[in-house]
Amino acid sequence: MGRFRILIFLLLLFFICGCGKKEYSRVEFLMDTVVEIKVYHSRKAEAGEAIDSSMKEIKRVEQKMSRFLPASEVSRINKQALSAGKSASGLKEGWIPVSSELFSLLEESVRLSNLTKGCFDVTVCPLWKIWKFEGENIEVPSKREIETALELVAYKNMILQDGKIKFAKKGMGIDLGGIAKGYAVDAAINVLKEKNVKSAMVNAGGDIYVLGRKQGKPWRIGIRHPRKEGEILGIVEVEDRAIVTSGDYERFFFTEGKRYHHIVNPKTGYPAEECQSVTIVAKKATFADGLATGVFVLGPKEGMALIESLEEVEGVIVNKEGEVSVSSGLVSKIEYVNQK
Amino acid sequence: MLTRNDKILIFSLVTVAAFFFLRLFLISGEGSEALIKVGNRPIQRVSLRMDRTIDLEGEKGSVILEVREGRVRVAESSCLQKICVNTRWIDKPGQTIVCLPNKVLVTIEGKESSKADAVSY
């Protein structure tokens, strides 16, 4: 009898001491950033396979959606749009066929554009081309260059119909930079779900989705302090949510004492200056990614009103003075670390 | 009063407890090793207990790491924005330095004790 008791006791002890799910993670350079996938699983082989498949999915999305890869579908569309007027292209009245996956993503972009009154806009391509934040340019484009580019930026001039796209003006193009990372995160999470993973995190350069809970507790996600490199403004506790931040600190250059960053207002052609950072918590990373950019451009007041008007969407906005505002549903869930 | 089995029980409990206590004690605290990756390949694992500089060949040019007093930093990099250099010293498990243009990643290994699981930026 006594031996049995010992045995049972020891077995219990081992169970308590962490024979459950272990953490498996991998980090890779993808989509022009660092992608981390973390999975909690009881079996190593299955966790590894799930991580492999979801990394592959992110690569697949990148190869389809990147404007910088000449073979991507987005590049193909932009190229065809340039030659759409010519009869040799064989396109009827400028309609360009789009894959169903990209078509849905473009429809989602239009929804986001409508919500943000055009502050999020995937037709910003001509503006990106003259600002060249991704290159080594440190020059502000001339007023004329900006005016010319602005004429080609308007999501309403991008017509989507029956799996095809058409641009009202020649020289227009699409750039999914404001939404593709979020989309890749969602796609990776879908793969993990298919592989029966219940607890995971996908983090593509700060665009995060957390699946389930982390060892029985909500995940704790920090929000970067927009002016203190390497420091956290606050922490939010989340589960089954996307959390995405747009900040003016990511890509920028100084010239003649002024700071120019990469979130360009599609209406003025210049970097938006009302916010330092915007964090969105939502059910999908695609939506959160586009909305964070849109709200950043919209500005703190109108932006927060928009967040409050949307169901199951929360947010944190740091305005240009560095003042923090938090949406009503998040007030009780945020823990400040470094507010000022 | 204590039977033989009771003694075995107490002994096993103490041993198991000591094991887990020791494990916890050994892996918490400051990180002692850093993993260096270039591209998506792990290049080397370096102890932070020995001061030195490490020259790396990144995708775009050279990156020089400096290890000193249990910490590591990017001392020099061929990249334009120098975000990696400006990250300065790291020493806690889970902390990272990234140089995107050169595709260099330095991570302090060990059990993460930081307050957040990840940071949105």
C-alpha cells in the first residue's frame, strides 16, 4: 500500500513540474523584417512541423504580395497597369485579372479606406516611389513631384469587379505595404490552426497575433515607447487577438533639421504628423495593420472616435505631444510601464 | 514512527524539490550566452563571460560585435540607419539586436524573465 502511495505521489509531482506543453520557437528574416513564430505543444515533432508550414506560408504570401519582388502578383499588376492603355497588352479596356486571394485582400483594403476616409489607401504606390524610404534616399521630393504623384493616388480610382482590377488613370499602382504583413500573420495563424495548434504567437516585425492562452494565462504584449528606443510604454493582456502598431520611428530620415518618416498621408503627399504611434487590438491582423496606418493618418481625435465606433476593436494612440489615450475597452487591461 | 516508506517518500520529495529549485536558480538570472544568426543561419553561440570582439560578414557588409562584462552590443555596422548600433548593450534573456540590412540577429539565450512576451512596434 505504502509503495503505491509513493508512486502516485511521485507521478503527480512530475505532472505538476511541467510535463505539459513546451515552448518551441523560430526566428527568420522574412518580409523585410524579423518573423518569430512561437508554439506551445506537447510534441516536439509536431510543433516543428507546424512552425515549418507557417513560415512557408509567410514566404508564399511575401512572394505574392511584395511590390519589391519582380515576379510577385502585385508587381505583375503594376506592370500591366502601365501598359494597359496599349492595345498590344491584349487587355480589354484595361481590366487586369487578379487571383481570388489578392482580390479579397484588395476588397478588404477598400473597406479600410472607406472606414478611414481614404487615410489608408493601397494606391499610394506613386508616392512611395518618390519618397523612397526603402532606399538610401535622404531627400524630400519637390512640391511638383508630390503634386504629380498625388493625382495618381486615390483608392476610388481603383475599380474592382468580377476578379479583375482596373485603374482610372495611367501610372497608378498598388502597394500593400500597409496591410501585407498583417495578412501574412493571419495566414500563418490559419496554418497553425489547421495543424491543431492551440497556443501560439506569430510576430512579424511587431505585427502580432496571439492564439489561445500562454500556459493558461493571457499573453502579455508590450507596446513600444515611440520615443524611447528599447523601452515599453505599457503592456496589454490579450488572447486570440491581433495587436499591431504603426509608429513614426520605424523608417525616417532627418534633413534640414526636420524629421521625415514613412507613414505618408495619401491626401497631402507628406508624412502624417498628428501621432507618434497607434496600436490596434482586433480579431484579425490584416484589419489591425491597415487600421493602425489609417488611424495614424486620421489623427488622434478622429482616430480614437473611429476605434470606439468599431466593435471588438481597441486601440492606444500616442499623439504628437506624447500624450497617451486608450480606448474604453482597453483601459482596464493596460498596465503602464513607462508613460512619459 | 516513520516507516521505511515514509523515509523514502521524504527523501524523494526533498531530492525532486532540490532539483527543480536548482534548475530554476541556474537558468533564471542574467543570460550567459548569445546566439548569433546571419541570414537565417545560426553562426555561433558565444559566452558572455569572456570579453572580445567578433567580426561578422553580413549581407551588405561587416558588422562588429563587442562582448564586455556579460553584455553584448553591435559596435560597428556597415548599414545606413545604425538601428543595431543604437540598440546598445543587451544582457537579459530574450533581448535581441537586429540589423535588418545585414540580416544579423543577436539573441541572449536563457529563460525569459522580461515582463512582456513580445513587443508591438
